[in-house]
Amino acid sequence: MIEQDKIWDYYQTEEIESFDGSYGRLNFLVKQCKNKKVLNIGVGGGIFEKLALKNNIDVYSLDPSENTINIIKNLIGKDKAKIGYSQNIPFNNEFFDIVVMSEVLEHLEMETIKQTLQEVKRVLKNNGKFIGTVPYNENLKEQLVVCPNCGEKFHRWGHIQSFNEQNLSNLLLKFFPKVKVQKKMFISWNILNWKGKISTIINYIFYLINIKKSGLNLYFEAYK
């Protein structure tokens, strides 16, 4: 986990604008959480928390970055934001209506994912749900880069898992009795200029007619 911590501590403190493109995805997830007590695992740029507050959602946060959690504490309250990992969630049993993990599972080793899903199930209330997103059918090799100092190859965003509808559904069904997984294209109109909007509209049309295959996400819902 140390290598992942270094990657995300960098992006969450020095390159926080890299999260601007997640607005459309996170806004969609916030809309699924109205009037609920929600835990967001993996804070990123804090966009989910800001949107949640605007929608009067009782939001809590978990992230391994001390710097990030200190910032979020000022936003949502010191008792609601905690430093920690998804495989050892520092909250009580059956505490949340919804747990959210958006673009997080693809960063984790499979054993850690299984521990995480067990923990998510533990902190969810009966009939609660686990929602989130992962990249759709990502070719991990296409994002490999090489360190110019040591020569080590690594995924530029730290991804180590690739998911499609079937393998994600099968994984979630090992822990939750009811699961829904579907492809989605999320658009952050707020950061696009007119050229970007035209290009995105074209890509969206291709997505609707099932031509666009890359740059998509899988949205999942899993019910306890």
C-alpha cells in the first residue's frame, strides 16, 4: 500500500486540479445518496463531500492521506473524517445507509478488495447499499510508464485491476445478495470549452449506439 499512498498523497496535495474531471461522475453518485448517512472512501479532491453538503447529505469520509483528511475535517467535521484504509474501516457496525467507493477498487490487490467488501458489509445497515464506479474494461498495459531513475514500470494512476460487467458482478455477489452493474459515460460539462463539448457530444452519441468502447465506467450497486 505504500506505493499507492505516495501516488495519491501527491495528487491530493500537489495536483488537486487533476480531480476536476470527476465532477460529473461524483455528482451522479451524490444524487443516489439523498437523505442518507453516507461514507465516502477515497476522498480525492473532496468534490464528493462538497456536493454532498450542498445536497444536505450526512457525509463521512475515509482516506489514508493525513493531509487530505485534515482538510476534509474542516469541511464536514473532525469526527466525520478519519485516516485509514478500506480493509479496516474505523466506524461501528451497521452505521451507514450507503458506502461509496468511486475509482478506488482498481487500485487494490484482490485480497485487499475481499477484505474491503467484508468491511463495507459490516458497516452498512440492513438493506443498506454499496455504490461506486471503476474504469470499464481497462487495458492496463496502455497506461504503463517507466521511471527514468530506476527503470521500474508502473501504471501512471496506480491501477492494478481491470473490470468488466461479469467479473465485477461475480466479485460483488460473493459478499452481497443483490448486485447491479452497468456501463456508463460520465461527463463533466463544467470544465469543457466549446470544442470539448462538441467532441463529448459526438462521443456520447457513439456510446449510445454502442460504438464507443473506451473511456467508460462501470457503475455498481450492491445491497446488503
